[in-house]
Amino acid sequence: MPMAISPAELVALSDAGELGPSWAVRPIELIDRRGQAAPWMEDPGGQVLATLLGQAVQHSGAKRGLLIVRRAAGVRIEAEATTQPDTIVVRRLDAIPGPSDLPDTVLKYVLRTKESVKLDHASVRHPFSNDSYMIEHHVHSLLCLPLVKPGALIGALYLENRVAPHVFTPSRLPTLELLASQAAVSLENAQLYTELRQTQARLEERTRELAVAYEKLAHIARITTLGEMTASIAHEIRQPLAAMVADADASLNWLAAPTPNLERAREALEAIVAEGHRAGDVIQHIRQLATRSGPQKVPVDVNDVIRDVVPLIDSAVRSHNVQLRLDLTPAPAPVAADRVQLQQVVINLALNGIEAISTAHGRPRELVIRSQRRDGDVVVAVQDTGVGVDPDRVEELFSAFFTTKPGGMGMGLSISRSIIEQHGGRLWATANPRYGATFSFALTGLA
């Protein structure tokens, strides 16, 4: 089976005399459709084809050559080579062959029979004498070789000389046939490379579309979660507002006294400011979760993320009579991550744990959120004492639309895992030795 060769190998064969005594290496200029200097194709296979066509024209004594390709959409002229006084110009065409490009009857015969056609002199009567191209251009010498790879016709190599007869001598034919076989291999490789690039481009486009769809789905999940936490949100806003009203009343009382107590009034006003900031922080966290925006990875302390989540799940903790305990690293645990997305993951894992506890009986009702540094990673674990998980079916929990909750979407854990994996981490679940399960995720820690 013939093997594809490179332009450098063609030159080496020429220097060694392997391509016959008439071979003389001349510069080959590759230009694009507009006549500008450019690589004939971006892939090496295309450059080999251009070199093969140029060398075929040079070695054969032809003044012009065409590389013709058979594709699913039809036959195309891939490239044209023409001789100039001091160079051979190879131009990419990608055009449908017409009667002004080459003898149509010759091309059809070669493609149909897979046999070569060689004409030594136009003045001698031959089966293609009535072809309009032959009559108009007075071709003296013509050679058209099929490009065949075992089992398939890929195209044809067309060479012509309009000046001299008997150009394509028997001594030149073996080399031209070698070039034709190499062109068949290189042409198939070039087509495969083009198909690969097109497939890769389609995959990249699908990946971008999936990323957009994923972000929309993650946003929907956050909105759904916020709906489930309405009571907690209302409680967290109501508390600072109530404190602000009480402190404002106290300030008025201190100022209305016969001897106004400015110091106590100042303390009450400072408390109002602090409670206002607290309410503002809660609203800001809710707004971040509700806003749809692209991920922004910045240094984030995981411990701060967990502390921000606690007020948002407080109502669920109290309504299900769950004891929440934080076991966080004493030192900061920074990672490069999107703060809102990490909050979404922690909230989802915590609410899942609370719900698992709510359906369990006869055991402690405790939810523990831990953070620790481990081998350069920051690991967050949410441990519950709920109904637990089947060790043999843990991975099913992370499948899209799989849920054990009545009315659940089955997307929370799937989205959470996707978020963590997009951050270069991993999320997994394990059954606890006694009660419940632990859901953990690990992200690369920052120094």
C-alpha cells in the first residue's frame, strides 16, 4: 500500500536521482484563490498535495496541471499548477470543472473507467478529438491519471502541454504514476483532516451552546432554591429591621429625656447602622443568587461562603428542629472560585441534608458543615444524620432528573457537581458509619 510522503522527502528523492534524470527541483509558489501568497492548505496533507501537483507538472514537461477531487457533493478542481519562466505557481481553486478548464470527455472517461488517457499529438485522430476544449485550445500532449486508493476512486491528475507533442514519454510515466498514487493517499488524508476540523468546530459550537444552557439551568435552580428559602429570607430581613426600630425608639427616648443622654443615643444609632448593614448584606446575597451572570473566578475564602449561607438556611434548620454545627478551619481557606456558585452548592447540600434528617426518626438531628485543608486542597463536607444513601447507588444521585424527593426536579446534585467540576474540583458522597450521609467537595487551595 503506498504511503504518503512529505515535500522534504520529494526533494530528497529528487536529489538522490530516484525520480528520473529529467527531474529538476524548481521553486513552487503556493497562492490562494485571490492570487495572494499563502499556504495552499493549513494542514500538512494539503501542502503535500500542492507539492505533488507542482512536481508532477515540472517532471512531466507539462505546462499546466489540475488536481481533481471527487467528493460527496460532486467533482471539484482542487488546484491548478502552471509553469512560469522561473517558477511553478500552484493556485487553489475549489471550482466545478467546466468545458473551459479541461476536456470534459476525457475526465468523464477516466472517472468512469479508472483508466489513464494519454494523447501524444492533437493532429492524430483520437476518441476525444471532437471535445470542444481540444478544438479550441489545440492541446498537443495530454495525460489524465486516475487517483485510486484501494477500493475507491478519489480523483484525477490532469496534465497538458499545448506547445509540444510526445511530452509524456514512457520513461516519465512510472514517476508520474508514483506521484499519482501518493496524491491519492495525501488527498484522502487532507479530506480526513478537513472533516476532523469541521467536526471539531461543530463540537466547540455545541459545547458553547451547552455552556449557555447550563448557566440558564443553574440560574433556574438558584431561583427555585430561593423560593424554598422564602421563610428564612423573610426572617433574616425581619430581625435587623425589628432591631433597627427598637434602637430608633430608644434613641428618641434618650434624646427626649430632660437631660438628653447623647452617649446612649449614639450607641443606639450605631446599632441601627450595624443592623442596616446586616440587612443589606442579606439582600445582597439574595440578589447575587437571583442574578443570572457568567461565573467570575476570584480568590474566595470558603469559610466566608459557608458563614454567608447559614442565615439563608436558618429557617429550614429551625422548622425541622435540626441542630446546625460549623467545624471550620481556624485559618482562612482560600480558593479560586465564583462565590455565588459556591454558595449555591453549599445551600443545595445543606438543604438536602436537612430534608434527609426530617424524614428520619429515633436518632440525633444534626447537620455539620466542615472545612479543612488536605494535601493542598480545600475540602468542604456536609454531614447529616438522615436516612443515608445506598453505597451501591451513590452515583445515581448525581444523574440529571434522578430524585428521591416527592416533587423534586432531580437537578440540584447534578448541577452542583457540574459547578465543582468546572472549578477543577470533584464532588462525591459517602455513607456514614452509623447515621446519614456526607456530601463533600474538594477544590485546589490557594497559598
